[in-house]
Amino acid sequence: MKGLLGFFGMSLGGALGWWLGGLQSLTLAVVLSAVGSGLGLYWTRRLAEDYLE
């Protein structure tokens, strides 16, 4: 379950970062997508540990 939530968080964070960065440039979109994916994974894994265990 934690893995599925992590995947969902990475997808959502990456998409949000891509959208925000795409408003400026392709390079910024790639960077913000990577950062958003990492943050999405971190937050969803943390939430899963706090509420699912």
C-alpha cells in the first residue's frame, strides 16, 4: 500500500512541477518535475507511516 501511495504522490508532484515549470521554460519544467516527484514521494510515504501503521 505504501508503494502505491508513493507512486501516486510522485506522479502528482511531478505533474504539478511540470505544469508550473512549463509556464517558464522546458528546462525549468524538467527540474521542477524532478523536485516535485521527490517531494510527492516524501510526503506520501510520511503520511502513510503516520496514518497506516
